[in-house]
Amino acid sequence: MTGGTPLQTAAMAVGGVFLLVGGGAIYAVLWIYGLIIDFDSGANFVALNTPDNWLHFVLAVGMIGLGLALGGRARAERRGPAETRP
């Protein structure tokens, strides 16, 4: 995966929603993992700590929330103006 691929995907409305929700899900998994492991154990291969857990939680909630909030707009843009008229 190159650096341009996420940027190209985010340029499309549906791709942007996918990146926000998918990235938020990854941060949610990191947050849960950080809650479960002991910071001093060998399982802490990501080098997590309490501030990291809070950061992952805030990023997960924010990214998933934005993705879901903007998801309706992305579907409306994909349908086009003819299909959105009553």
C-alpha cells in the first residue's frame, strides 16, 4: 500500500467514510487491547500506556462518529440529484 492510496480513497465520499470507520475500528481494538494487557508484561509489544489508551478511545469515538454521520451524505452524493428529489 502506498501513501497515495488512502488519499485517493478518501477523495471519494464513500471511500472517506470507509477510512474513517475502518481507522476508528482499529483504534478501538488498540484501546481494548490496552485495557486488557499489563503494561509491564511482554504482551505490551505496542508500547501502550494510560495516555495512549485515552488517545485511542477519543480517536475511535471521533472517527467512527464522523464516519457514520457523514455516511448518509456519501450515499446521497452517490445517488445524484435526480434520485434525491421527492
